[in-house]
Amino acid sequence: MLVCLPKLTSIGFATISGSVLSAYISFGISGQALVTSCVMSIPASLAMSKLRYPEEEVPLTANQLIIPDSDEDRPVNSLHAFANGGWLGLIIGGRIVAGLLVVLALLGLVNGLLTWFGDYLSIPELTIQLILGYLLYPLAFLLGVARKDILNVAKIIGTKIVANEFVAVSFPPPPLSFLSSTVFQIYIDFSE
């Protein structure tokens, strides 16, 4: 059973949800390219997970499907089933929003402490994004970004790593000319 976990997690991380897909399309990214990349990433992630953790034993569910009988929370009619599904969706959505708020609040706290500490060291606006910007400077250079925009692009990549892509895109640094860089545009299009 332990063999299934790497497969599920790799396939889950290789695809995106429908809401994120629609948000990317609203940003102006090609929907056809996004759906194509999602479909192509499923067998690729399955192959990579099998390379990383190969099956050496016979799985417990080989040639059989066992569904345990459970009367707990079993809907009695379709309205009850819809209500249960809606309630479960609210719970999951609430947990996602709460987790995102916690991560962004911690990011704000650490950025505030770093900025306060940076004032004593004469480093203006010391933040996690600035630190990650310098750490990811070589990656931005390898992406083919124009030399004058490398630090700002590295900050965007750092913000995406720490928070998420929506935060990174919603608070861009000063106007950049990196949009002419084909490699970076491909990175922005297919980042998840």
C-alpha cells in the first residue's frame, strides 16, 4: 500500500485544479496549452514516481476491488447527498483559505521583522523576497531574462515559492521589460 502514496502525490502535484485553471485562463494564458500540459503531465509523473519508488511486491488490491460497507453518513436520498457534498466542499475550501491566510500572515510577520532588523544593518527593505531574489538570481539568468530585470524576476519566483503564484503576480515589482523574454514567458505560463 505504501507504493500508492508516491504515485498519488506525484500525479496530484503534476496537475492543477479547475479553479486554478480558470484563474490562469483569466490571466490571459492559453487554455489549450494549459489543458494539454495537465494531460501530458499525468503519465509523465506516473513514470517518474515508478522510477523513484518501483513496485517490488504484489499490491493488496491486485485483481480485486474492495469497498468497505459503512452506514456512517450514508445519504438517504439525493438531497441529502447534495447537502453532504456541499458541506464537505465548504469545509475543504475553508481549510484551504485558512492555510493560505496563515502562510501569508507568517510571511508578513517575517518580512516585518526582517525589515526592522535590516534598518539596523543599513539594508533597506530587507525581506524574504529580496533574500530569495539574490538566491534565485542564477536561475533567472538561466531563464534568459534581460540583465537589468534579473533581480526583479528572481523576486517574483521567490514570492511564488514562498506564497503562491497569485500573490507573486498580483504585486509585481516596478515595470519590467522581461515580458519579451520567451523563456521567462514560458515559465510564467506553465508554473503551478
